[in-house]
Amino acid sequence: MRLFVFGFGYSARALARLLTPQGWSVAATLRDPAGAAGLAAEGVTAAPLGERDALAAELANAQALLVTAAPDADGCPGLRALVPALARGRAFPDWIGYLSTTGVYGDRRGGWVTETSRLSAQSQEGARRVAAERDWLEVGRGMGLTVQTFRLPGIYGPGRSALDRLRAGQARRIAASGQVFSRVHVDDLASGLAASIARPRPGGIYNLCDDEPAPNSQVIAYAAGLLGMAPPPEVALAEANLSPMALRFYAESKRVSNARAKAELGWRPAYPTYREGLRAILAGEA
């Protein structure tokens, strides 16, 4: 079995770590040929983006295709690069996964959202994800491809957690009244994707997140306790001098349901809240 990745980053690496011991091989697109040695050191075959024949060959040999790259002003770069190669191929992956964001739901004032909730993106990034989701599903229907969409909240894990921000002196506790958001441990994201690969459903849309949405200040305080540090003082949102991007983040508050992924994929997060996830990261470091 072979996994082909467009955008081999943090999330894709977690999926590769999960699948490789099960006998999967992994290939990934590459923008700069100088990076081929780095991918090879991770056991990943490089497919240069400029070589259409190489892309078509990898797609024909892959049982699963994961697209992680964020859309730009012209749409999804993965779709632009891969659809012509798919059209040239004689075989298609059995599973295509597109990583989107829960930002497509916009602000729900702390209310719950499911995959059937109205999409109401409030940021340019969220609106682009809405369009990319639509484009991938249309391509899937038009070409008979099994495309699944995964809406993801904040992703954390080893090297990318509140623990790391605290140690670096970069953690802030922003007091935003009523603001909560969902998150997912990167290993739970990977296990959700693997569960979908085992049970592909054309047009499937899934929220992959933990069971307990929580405010940022609460997570930072808990992480500080694990490290034996005093938590940073809370700062009112109006006084935090945040960047426009950070302000957009705090302008949205919602609780994301993972019930469909549990019911249809048989998936359960190993880290149902940030507490289990942060404790596991700290234990792994030890």
C-alpha cells in the first residue's frame, strides 16, 4: 500500500508514522529538489512538482492521496497540480483526503456545530477553504473519485503545544469572555485519517477534534501546572495588542462535534481532552 502526500508537513508526518509500520510506503510532492535528501532520510520518496509524468506515476501507484496544502487566492494548489495528473493516469487512488478547517463554520457564539451546520466563514482563509472543499467534492463527483473532507481545529502535539510556548516564554493567557475552541492531538488526527482510509465514503465530511472545547487561558494554566510553573497572568483581549490574524481567531467561538467520525469511522480520540494530550506529550519527552 502506498500513501501519496501533497504538502508533507506536521499532520502528514503523523499519518506516515502510523501507516509505515503497517507496511505502507510514502511518497510526497517536493517544490525544491534540494529537499529530496531530507525526505529520503525519513523514508519518503520525492515527486518534484514540475514533473507531470512523475506525479501521474505516483498517483497511479497510490492507494491513498492526502492533500494538506492551504488554498491561495487562486484556489487549492493541490487540485491545480494533481487533477491534470489524475486525468492522465490509468488508475486512481482508492481514497483522497482533503484537510480543511473548522474555520468554515465561522463564529457560533460558543454553540455546537456538526458537519451539516451552515458554513459561514468570517475570514479570508476560511472562505478559501469553503471554496476548496467545494472544488474537491465537485472533482470527485465528476471523475468518480472517493474524496473525503476533514475539518480540523487547532492541531497540537510534540513540539507544538502549550508546553513548548511556555518554555519559550511565548505563552499568553488571553481573557476573552465566553470564547472556546476545539483542538485535536496530531496523533488523533492521524488515527482518524487511517480510520477513513479503512472505510472510505465518497463525499464524506468529518470533524476530527477532541471531546472538550475549552478556552485558551484554561489550557495554558493546565500546561503551566504540569511544568511546575506559575501560569502567565491573564490579559484582557482589548489590552492584548494582538495581530489582526490573532484577533480574527479570538473573534470566533464554537464547540465542534466529532459524533459523525465516531459513528461512521469507529474512531475514538486517544486524547479526548487537552489534559490527556499534554500529559502524554510530557511523558513522551521523559
